[in-house]
Amino acid sequence: MGEQRIPEYRVMLTTDIEAYSNRNDAEQRALQAGLADVLNAAADVAELDRGRWLLQVGGDSVSAILPAGSDLARLMDRFVQELDAELGSYNRRRADEAWTRMRLRLAVHVGPVFLDGSTGWPGQHVVLPVRLRDSKPIRTALGILRSADLAVIVSSNVYRDYITQGPGNPRPTEFRAVLAEGKGKSYTGYLLVPGFDVHSVSALDKYDVQDAASTGTVAEHSPGSGGSMTPEAAGGVPSAPPVSAGRDVIFGDAHRVSGGGSVYRAGRDITLPADNRAGTSDG
């Protein structure tokens, strides 16, 4: 009987250049060099040790698994800020004839992954950020906000266990919950465009998550499942107990039923008297 492999709890990111296939050969070559430069520069400033990243490169895209113990809060705060700044600088230079504007979609996820696949990294947690990166909501946001150079989408794991746990930037209110669909599956993602108000983009209304309990969200297991490392061991913060939005009743000084998101962005709240605990309906 073969030895059972144990996944490792890691931070994952993946990025892709908008409209890369529409550029000529010289422009694509310049864009590839530019992508490597802006990622390296942002990682250096954020002290994320890019030399230890595990990489899969696809020309206009880069997928990375960061080293164990990487600081996800630093990635979301300093790295995202610096990446946006580096893109702005690159897009202002126009230094050579092959220059062409570079705009990026970036997705971030955290979870248990297998690092010993024969031809790559197997598992749904590696697939998830790619689905978010290529989803319609983030493409729509970047298409509407033409002055933006960067659009970011994070998984529920990242939003729940890191973004909402603050302090730090970006703040939870800067993100918009969206439904991302791909390959027959649906995922809840949290969308951010640095420097822009994504809540004001009406074209995103059709992707809003009205009730996360009914969206069929998949591949968003609680950290530590399947023999993975805990968030604490990976250098993160402890996650809250899993809550089924729209179904769980939280009793205490305030009694709430939350639908359409975490308790930080509840779609609806009701207050129940203490003697109504028994027989509570999930709606």
C-alpha cells in the first residue's frame, strides 16, 4: 500500500495580462519581460523572497506557491500596493517601440496543496485561484475601469481568515463579493480594484452574491482539513469556526441569522428574544 501524501498549507497567487494575445510578437516579448520585472520589484519591496516561490509560467501568466510561513497579510497589503505602483510606473515609461500597456488580473488563495505532482500541482485548491483570475466579474471590472492597471480577486478563505481579521489594508469594505463561474462550478470571490470603488460599478450587479448558501460555492474548505497545516503554522491567523451563511444561528448578547456572506457583510440580520432559541427556522 502506497504512502499517503500530505498536502501543505500554502499561499497561492496567479496573475494574467489583459488582452495579451492581441499584441504582436515584439509587444508580447516586452510584456513578458515587464511582467517579470513588476512581480520581482513588488515582491522585493514586500520582502516576500520571490527567489523561493514555486512557479508555473505561461507567457502572459504566472502562477506561484509561496514558501511555508509566508505572510499573507503582507502580501495583500504591501505587495498589492507595490504591484499597482509598479504597473503605473511601467505604463508611464513608454521606453521603446515595443511598449504596450500592461494591465493585470491577480487572484489570491490559501489552502492545502500537493507539491509533488508529476506534471504540476494537483488539487482543487490550485485550480480555484485560476478560475477566479479568469472569471467574468474580474474581467468586467478591469474592462469598465479603464484607468485601473490592476484588478484583484481573493477567495473566501483569504477574505474570511485574513482580510476581515485586520488591522491593515485593504479594508473589508473595499471588496465586493461576486459569484465567479467556470468549468461547471461556482465560486464566491471578493473583488478589489485598488484606487476605485467597485461597489459603484453597475455592470457587476449581475455577479453579486445574494445568498452564499444557495450559490453552490465549492472548494472552500476550512483550513486544516485533509491533514493540512493550520493557518497558525503557516504564519497566518487562526480562522473562525466555519459558518453556513443563511443557516447558522449565533446566540449570545446579540442573536443573528446571517445570509449572503460572513457576519461582517451579512445580507440580512434578525434579533431574536432569548426564549426563542428553540425551534428557530433557517428560512
